[in-house]
Amino acid sequence: MAQRPVGRHETWKPDTKTRSIKTRDLKDTPYSLVAAIDFGSTFSGYAFSTKFDHKLDPLKVSNMTWTAKCGGLLSLKTSSCILFDPTETFDSFGFDAEDKYADLMQEDENNGWFLFRRFKMTLYYEKEISRGMKLKASNGKEMSAMKVFTCSIRFLKDHLLDMCKLRGVGIDMSEIRWILTMPAIWNDRAKQFMRECAEQAGIPGPQLILSLEAEAAALFCKYLPLSEMAVGKAGNVSVFKPGAKYLVLDVGGGTVDITVHEVQDDLRLKELYMANGGEWGGTMVDSEFIKLLSEILGDNVVENFKKNNQADFLDLQRTFEAKKRTISSTKEAKITFILPISLLDTFNQINPKLNLTEKIKANSKFHKNLTWKMDKMRLNAELAKELFSKSVKRIVDHVIDLLHKPEIEHVQAILLVGGYSECPLLQEAITKEFPKKRLVIPQEAGLAVLKGAVVNGHELEAVTERISRLTYGVGTNMPFNPGTHEESRKFKDDDGKDLCRGCFCAHVRYGESVPVGLTGRCERYWVMESDQTELPVYIYTTKNSNPKYIDEEGCEIIGEVIVEMKNTERGLQRGVDVEFTFGGAEIEVTAYDIHSREEQTAYFNFLG
């Protein structure tokens, strides 16, 4: 519900002494090392490089190789999974957490333990993110979401510091610039939630920068030699020459993050269209695979298997993760999936009088397209490809819609990155649908965001402009205009002037290009009462590019800055100048007393 504005706003022209635009120094924190944490929906990891190494070679970035006991998997990222014991004490993270919980399940000792897996997407789906929100563990029990995220980030942070020591990179915590990756399509609440969790995990706030994932990936690719890129269309002209326009398609496990850049003369990047995307990543394919098993065996069989055979279910997921990266449109023969024998055992236990082979033959969809013997399920190639069709179609359709927009219809290339970008079916679909666009895929597509975040940490000003995804403004009372304002909002102030209550004064509008690191339009707000000792500045957002009132549908209050004004000698002739600064992935608001020039600065309090 909108809060009542307590200040008034009048049109005014700032004089030359007013701080209407200022350049913020984004490099004001000295550092020796950049450490990046990529906390993903399905996999997470970290990477780092020294300031010295970056100057020699921006691509000289160190990272960790993780090992999973179950399935013998080697990976440059570990599973986004965390385990707590029955007292809610952190136990383990990543593959270790999955493997230990599977062992506990085997020994029937998992009672009371909390396993959280692939929980990052909660911050995308949950619209009312708060510090008190809860997450459900695999056993249905709840725990503080902030604790789960904080412990996950703390583990990755501590592991990174230990790895630095092992590699002889002795460094003081105060000399590290920390980078935390973030999907650009996340809302501001989710971004603040992650920042607060990182700070609770021991990362100093002034040393922490949020990096937008698609932008980070582009920065990584900017330095790659052409020999390390797989190019879908013939030609080897660099995508990163001045004037070039390209679309970054960052397809991860959970989200698909899209941004569009134009390369400037100094090789820095300008965003041409606001970041966008959706939840169409690789986990959508995983869900389709589980749905297929449920359709074949029955929902009750699959649910029982997941509940009572955790280790085997984990192995099934890891096996499918590797398999889905090999399925392409050129495969015409049947595709074999290795399944845990306990899955067939579960079916036989629940259906003692039913033969699975006969059940498959009786199904018109499966009888010619699927066979199942012991631990092997063989699918007709078309049936296997259907697992990907929903996800691939959503991604391709969205890109088609984007490329019809006049701002970006002339992009020359599509840069495909993220773990899901290794899927041949996705690559082939994009190549087929956009034959006139160059498709560029780096060899380390799955690490592009992580390594690019390290580059971003060294090059904070690599992006010059972004497109605002919201209208940001202040709730205020304006001089009443009979031809514009609703009569019901009219009231008189202490001077007898007619004012309109609850107006939305926009500082940055939806779709507007905003220079990164520059403080934009300055607006002045006055006190309403002569004895008023503080002036709260309430901040609102909306997707409407031209809002009139703060209680319109879609308008939302997201925070406030309180300016103390204890000296009341000037009566109603007291006010504040309010400025917005868009730097990195976050937004800052500053309010100045117009007489003392004392300032109050705060990040928006999106979490309440």
C-alpha cells in the first residue's frame, strides 16, 4: 500500500552550482585481487586473478575443479546444493552435500537433516522476497532462506581463500575486490537479498560488486581469440569491433538472460535494449525427463523412487545432465539412457501384477518409440528431442520477438554462453532460425559468466550505459493543475496553495538509457510544515513509463531516505535535492539538504 508523501515538489531549474550530474569514481577502492563467485541455479563456482595477472593477460583466471563421488563426475563447478544437520548447523556444500545425504539415506540416518538443492530460482519466482522468508528442504522442513544463501556464499568464499593460500597467493581480505554474479532479469529485491547474504557471509559491503551475468559473459568473450570460438556462420570478423551490435544469450540451468550491446569506439559496451529473459534454462529439460518417466511408470512410482532411493535418484540426475549435452538433431537411431535398477524394482513393487514391457506396448505413444530392459531405456530420437522442444521453442520465440524491435533488429551476431549453451539441439535451432546472424560460442561457454565476472571486477567501467527496466521516482505533492489532476486529490498547504496529493515524480523512466556511474536529474522537494524536523523521501517504482500517481496499479514503494532537518528557522523554505545513481547492477539514492548540503545516502531498502 502506498505511503502518504510528506513533501512537496515544484518545477525548478538547477543553477550551475547544483550537483545535477556528477561522475562517481567506481575505482575508489584499492585492491590486489579480484575474486568472483558465480552462484548458479544448478552449479556454482568461483574464480580469481591478481591485478598484475590481469594486466598481462585478462584471460589468466584461476578456478577450481570439483569431484563428485557418486557418478565419478569431474566439473569446473560444483552442485548448488547445501546440507545442514538436525540442529540446523552447516555441514557441507556442493557434490559433497549431495553425496553425504545420499549416504545418510542409504543408512536410514537422514531423519532431521536439511538438504537444499537448486534453490536459487526461489528468488525469481517469489514476488514478496523478505529477510524472514523460508525455504523448504527435501524433507519438507523449513529453514531461513537468508541462512541457506548466506552459508552457501560463505562456503564458496572460504574455499576460495583457502585455494588462494594453496596456490601461494597470500593476500589480506582488505585487498580483495569481490564480485557476485546476478541474472539481469532478477528484480531489485532479489539483488539486495543476495548482497545482504554476501555481507553476512563475511564479504565487506564496500568491497562487494554485483555483476550482471550476461554482461560478464560478454566481457570474457571480448578477449577471446577467434581460434577459441566456435562460429556458427562462415566468417571470422570480430564481434567486438567499434560499432558492432550483438545479442548475448546466456542460457543457464534456471534462467535465460538476454542483453544487447553496441561496442563503443573505446571498446566499452553500451546496452541497446533492457535486459530480459525467463525461466527456460536447462532445468526445464530435466523436468520434462522426469515427466516422461512418470508418464511411463506412473507418478506414484517416480515419487516413491525419489523418496526412498536418494542416492540412485542423484545418480540418475547426474547421468542425464551429461547425456543431454550429446543429443543432436542429426541423431536418427535410438538413444540409450542408463537408469538405476532400483527404478524398475520400485515399479515392480508397486505394480506386482503389471509387466512394464506390456504396459509400454499398450501405449500408442511409446510402443514403437521406446524399449526398457533392466537398467537401459532406449528412446526413438524424435521422442528424446521432444524433451528439449518446450525449452528451445521458448528461447527461440523470445529471440524472434526481440529481433523485430527497431532498437535491435540490426544486430550482427548472437553470442551463446552458459552451461545450457553446450546443448547441440539449442545451437542447431538458433542457427536454423537466424541464418543471417553470426552465432558465436566460446569453447568455455559454461565458464564464460564466471571468468567474465573476474574481468568485470578489474574493469568496472566496461559498460557505459544501461536501459532502465523500471521507472524510478519519488512520491510527492505537486501544485494542483485543474486540467491534469483529479479534483479528489486537491488540498491546501500551510501557505494556502492548492496541491495535488500522491503524485509520482519520475527521476528515471522505463526504457530510458542511463549512463552507468552518472547521477542523473536532480529534483527538489520541500517540507510541508514549518516545524517539520525531518523529510522522508519515499522511493517508488513502476513499469509505466509515465506514471501520474503513486497509488496507480503497478506502483510499488521500495524504500526511503530520511533527511534530518532539526533547524526550523527557515520554516517552509527548507528542502532537499534528490539524485539517483545507477552503478553496476545496483541503484543508489542521495538526498542533500539544500542549505547545509549535508547528504544522506542509502541503497534502496527493497526488503522492507
